[in-house]
Amino acid sequence: DAKQGTKANMLRDALLDAARYPEIRITAVRVQGDANTPVVIAALRIKDQTRQVTVPVTLQAIDKGLRVSGSFQIRQSDFGITPLSIAMGALLVVDAVTIKFDLLARAD
């Protein structure tokens, strides 16, 4: 129930406004570093705001594919989002959000 409530709050008009902006997009702009320490510079679009993010990634060769994983932080306020506050500020969500990912690419 708590996860569903949080999701519903995040999708409402005052936060992510999912009805008007149903997608969050991240597009790689360039990759720098080497195979041991790659860093992806990406454009992250949330609502009508695009910001550049720096994403250190880990590459792992797997059977017939590649696993790419990593994490990065954003501030909600950088994307025009005021962090959620409930009960007149008694419960306040911090501005920083950590985004984690684990992608798997396989060759067929």
C-alpha cells in the first residue's frame, strides 16, 4: 500500500504530471573513459526540462551479450519538481533522488 501511495503521489500533476508527460527519456550524448572506467554523458528529460547527467557505468561481458549497470543522482528541483511534503512539512521527501539501473543486451 505504501509503494502504491508513493507512486500515485509521484505521478500527480504537482510532481511528475504523468498525464501530460508520460515518458522520462535518457539519451546518451557521448561516452568517455575506457572499457575499465566508462562514463556516459547523457541528456535526461523529465517533464519539459532536460539536464545533462554524468553516469559512471560498469561493463560486464556475459554469454552472448553485455551487462551495463550503474547509478547516478539528480535533484528533483532541477527538473521543476517540488519534493513531496505531507502534513504541513512533517514528512518531507529529500530533493536528491538516486537512480539505479541494470541493463542487459544480448546478441541473437
